Amino acid sequence: MKKESLVAVIFGLLFGSLFYLVLINTNFFKREQKNLNEQLINKNIPLSLSPFKKIEDTIQTLTIDQPKNHLVVNKNSITIKGKAPKKSLIIIQSPSSEKIFENQKESFEVEFPLSYGANQIVVFSYLKGIQTPLLKKLTIYSLENKL
Amino acid sequence: MKKIKQSIIVLLIFLFSFSLVGFKRIYSQQITASPSAQEEEKIDQLKEKIASKVAEIQNENNFGVSGYIDNIKDNLISINNDLGETYHIKTDEVITKYYQVINNRRQEIEPNEIQKGDFIVATGIIDGNQIEANNIYKDENFLIQTGQVIEINKDEYWIKINTLEKEAVILDIETYTKKFLLSIQDYRLESVGFSKIKEGDSVIFAIKKTNNKQINRASAIKMIIIPQEFFLK
């Protein structure tokens, strides 16, 4: 091989390596990963089969779909529906009652007893290994006609 | 003879025509008579469905407000809630009823039995932060929080907790405090004594809240102890 060709190859390798290092330190690849995953989602291909598996492919938030806050009901229990991370420990606490269960799916639905009057209810979701829970607060008024 | 035959034929044609007209009238009357009864039944069913749907929507959209009384002037009560929001409750001498919640039921009281600082719930027509109250209930407010146990005083029966809001709260453990330990195997609750609480455990607790001020120390109504081993899984 001629000297000039060898020098050109060496320089090419050097510049290529430098360019790669610069890209690694920017978000370029992460954006590419996200774009690829979004394409896979659009094609309904499970992410678990994708070469770039998303780290956060389950929900990591707690939401309460039902009931609405400050709702007035005329019964002594309420259905609480919501979404929480799969396998998280759900603790629903009020001054007079509590419900504890492991969230098997991402959505949950549970019947919760109410006392007459204002019920301050807090829904906690504990993720494995994390001592700080996700939480949502509700105030439900059970004002059944009692004299 | 021929004329008679012709006359009979014409007469028969006339009779046949009239009978057709009559038959058509009778038939159309029958068609209009039976649907009206069916229609009435359908209308009744529709009315029932609409009525139950309206009731369902009313139940889903029946809201109340609650807070501590900040000011009472004539027929206007101002309350502040835990979030610092203010509501103005308009009362009426005839329409508004007053109750107190005692032992899981309501007891009617006089308007002058509610005072500044009381925690009340008001229901009625809500418009923004104004409410025209049909009913006012004097009730108790509670606070539910969680945090990590950072100190235990076995002589004076209190524990110090660092809450999620990074505030230090001292909880007095009374004889009436319900204490439960969460089993990390089957998530059941077991009633335990004060000695089972350890530093580093997480605690979910409920305390009475008598005003909007920040609480630094209170007696615990109930608490659930989550052993720190649960978080080491």
C-alpha cells in the first residue's frame, strides 16, 4: 500500500472515532432510539422484540379516574378506579378504613367504605425498592340521609 | 235483457269499487291504531331512561366544598380549605339546614352553633368559589401523611417522622392510637404495640386537623408501619 493511502486510512479512522465520541455525548442516539421505538409502536411490534428496548415501558405514575374530588354521594362506599405501576403496592387510607393490595395490572378498581360526612382519602402506590410513594388525595362527602 | 245485464254489471263494478275503498279505510285505521299503543309504550320507556340518566348525571355531578370558617357575616360564611382556597357560602334563613356529624350520623343544629374556626361541609349550587348552601354540616377534618421514622422516644411514647414534604412531625402515640404492622409476605395488617416501630420504617398516619396551620406535633389516630425490609426486596 502506498504511504499516502495508509495516511489517508489512518486519518479517516481518527476522524471517524472523534465524530463517534461527539455523537455519544449528545442526545443523538437517544433521539434515534426514541424515533425507532415510536415507529415500532406504530407498527404494533412489541417493544420487547425491538433491538432497542425502552427502559420505561410501563407507567410510573398514579392517576385516579374515579371518583372526582369533592364528590357528594348518598351511600356508604365508593368505587375507586385508577392506574398505577404494575406490581406496585397500593395502600388506600382514610381515618376510618384502609385497603391494601398488590396492583396486578396497570389499572385497579376497588370498593372503599366511607364514613358519614367528609372522608379524607389518600391513595399510595409503593414501587419495589423505593421508599417514596406516589400519592393522590381525595375528599369524598358521604351525606346519606341519616337523622 | 241486454240492458238489464249491462245494468247489473255496472252495479257490480260500483259495489266492488266501494268495497275496495271501504276496505282500504278500515285497513289504514288498523295500521294507525296499533302503532300508537306501541309508541306510547316506547315513549314511557324512553321517559324512564331519561329520568334515570338525569338522576345518574346529577349524582355524578353533585359536589360539595369544605373548609375552616374564617368569617361569618349576616348570611355569608367564608371558609378556607387546606389548599388555601377561599369559598363564600350564601345561606338562607328558610332553605339552609344546619347539621353536626356525630357518631357516623347527622344531628340537626341551630345556625348559631357554627362558629369561626369550625370545619364545615357545604352542599348546594356551586358557581366558581360561591355556593348557595342547601345544607351545612359541621364535621371533623383529618390529615393523612406518610414519612420515615427518624427518632423514637420510648419513655414519652412519641416518634419523629420526616414527611414527604421534608417536614419533621412528632407523633404522640396514645392508648387509643391504632397501630398496624404490614406483613411483607402477604400484605396483611397485624395490630402491634409501640415496641414494633423501628427507625427507618415508613409510616402512614392519620391525625385530627383542627385548623389550617402547619402541624409539628399531634396525636396519631391510626398508623400503618411499613417495615424497611419491604424496600430491600
